[in-house]
Amino acid sequence: MKDEARKCFERVFAEHEAEKRAETEATEAFRTEAQAKKSVFLDRCGQVIRPTLDEFGKLIKEKGFDYEIAVEDDKIYKAAIQIQMWRQASAGQYIKGAAQTFRIAWEAQDPDNVWVSHPSGPESQSANLPIKEITEDRLNTMLVSALQNLLE
């Protein structure tokens, strides 16, 4: 290969390697930022969301309902917490169609907000909210709305 062709060959591969490095660095930066933002959500889960769901679940259990709290975490790009509540049936049987699920989900594509899905009521059926707006009072309002829907 002549020197001129060799220089072109080397330049093409050098440009390709630089693009691959830039892609890798951008992916790593996104991942690092996502992990930091996700930790904000997980902290809010531990300090506010989970305790509020636990307390609410205990209260509805005293009133003859049952509940289950589930947590999802894919370790990088998604996390969620939800409570499912339903009426207890005799002999511990589940009453089909008599359940409500209240879910709060975080995704790396919108790292400063969470997606809240819950039944209709004073709050919208689903909403995209800043993480910092997920307070105990706001959660209780939304959970009562979910309970009202279950009782209807």
C-alpha cells in the first residue's frame, strides 16, 4: 500500500476509534447520571414512599382489606414501587376484579420525575411528577383516592 493510501487508511480507522470512544464515554456519562438520579428516587422510596405505603396498608388491613407492596429495580435504568390492595373474601379467597394498584415508577429517560399511576379521584389517573413533590401528604391523598375507587 502506498504511503498516501496508508495515511487515508489510518485516518479512517483513527476517526472510527475516536467515534467509538466518544460513544462509550457518552453512554458511561448517561449511566452515571442515571444512577445518581435513581439514588434520589430510591432515597425517597426509603424515607417517604415505602413507610407511607406500609402505614396505609396496615390501616386498610384493619378494615378488612388486604394488600401487597412490590418493589422493582433493574439496577440501572428503571425502578418502581407499588401497592396492590383488594377486599378480603371469606376463607382468604381473592375477589376477582376487586383490586386497585397504585404505582410509582422511575425511568432514566426522565430522571428528575416519576410516573404515578392510580385510579381516578381528586388526583389525575396518572401523572408525571417531580420526585421532590412525592411527599407523605401527597401520597396519602392519592392513596385515599385509590381506596375510594376500590370501594365504589
